[in-house]
Amino acid sequence: MGRLIVVACGAGINTSTIAEDSIRERMAKEGFADVEVKRILMADIEGYLTRDDLVMIVSMMKIFRTFDVPVFQGMPFLIGSQDEKNVLLDKIVEAIKKV
């Protein structure tokens, strides 16, 4: 079974695209061929929460609720240094290894 990471933001376009590309590249580099990275609107998150393959949410906006999967704040992809982006990608990789 595949694993799904959703990158959620308010508009689903620019901010999530940057994060989606970075995560997808890192997943390929790590050899995680079964990991799909998909950008979505946060307003559409409910449709993904019932999916068996959802393993992680990367949020590009502040959220005020909890989920049954790990959630990572994705703002370093936009405003962080390269070191901060790498630290976040390392955390995402470690979380994927546990699923």
C-alpha cells in the first residue's frame, strides 16, 4: 500500500507547490517510491482524513485542531534558511520511516 503526504494551504497553489516539490524530491532521493505527495486546500482536508494511505500533513498555514496523523508546520519551505528546510525534511523522512 502506498503512503500519502498532503501539503495543505489556504489557496492550494503557490505556497504548497514549493513544499510539495521539495518533499517529493527528497522522497525520491531517499528511495521512497511508494510515497505520494499531494497539495490540497486546507478546506478539503476532511476528504483525506478517512483515507487509509494518509500518513502525514504538512500545513502551510496555522491550524487550530489536531489530527490522527503527524502534522508538520511547512513555513520553513517559504521563509526558512536552507538549513531550516533540511531540518524539516529530515523530520519528515524520519516520520515516514516509522509508518
